Amino acid sequence: MVKEIMRDVMFLSRKSVRATDCPKDRQTAQDLLDTLAANKERCVGMAANMIGESKCIIAVTVGFFNIIMYNPLIKSKKGIFETEEGCLSLDGVRKTTRFEEIEVEYEDINFMKQRKRFSGFTAQIIQHEVDHLNGIII
């Protein structure tokens, strides 16, 4: 189901809690995918708190596909750079610091543990969404 985008900064500033393999969290993941697809013209990633759920779930556009990451943790990062980012939950763009390459540990759509490296724009998207899960707003 396509959900409304949360714009309440107090809500977005709260740290999310671990997702589990339960029907509610799986539905949140599907809602994230649906909402990301509905906003594909202006959005390439979303965190669950952006649709009103304080759970550690993100949806990210990787190439031509949108993927779910449950409980993502950035395990390593290198190649720091300064950039500007926008967010559906906020007006305008803001300066931020990101890393060119990251390694992420997460659970996939089937709650199978994964550990992968991402670089470039995909790494930037993941960092932005993981910040959301930690209550960090650019």
C-alpha cells in the first residue's frame, strides 16, 4: 500500500527499533516498496520511519530494482566526500558528508543475512536511509 510521507521532524528524529520476521514488519517492507515505486520520479530510497513506522527497514533502488534491507548496519566505509542531498520528508537540499564505498550487513527480504559492498550513488542512498533509522536528519 502506498503510504503518506512523514514530515514530522520529532518523529523522524527517533531511533528505529530492530525489525523481525513478523507479518507487521513484512507488511511495512511491502508498503515501503510500494511507496518508493509510487515516488520513483523523485526518490531512490526510503526508510520505514518515512512512512510512519519506527522499524529498521529500508528500501533502496539498486540499478533497475528496489530492494529491502532489514536491520542494515554499515560495517566499513572509505573515501569521504562532501555532497548535497534532498529528502521527501524535508524541504530543499542540505550539505552532508558521505563515503564513496561502504560494506553493509543486513537481512534480505527473506531475512537471510547478507554482507555486501556498495559504492557510488547506491552507497550514498544507503547511508542516507541508515541515517534515518538512527534518527539522523540531514
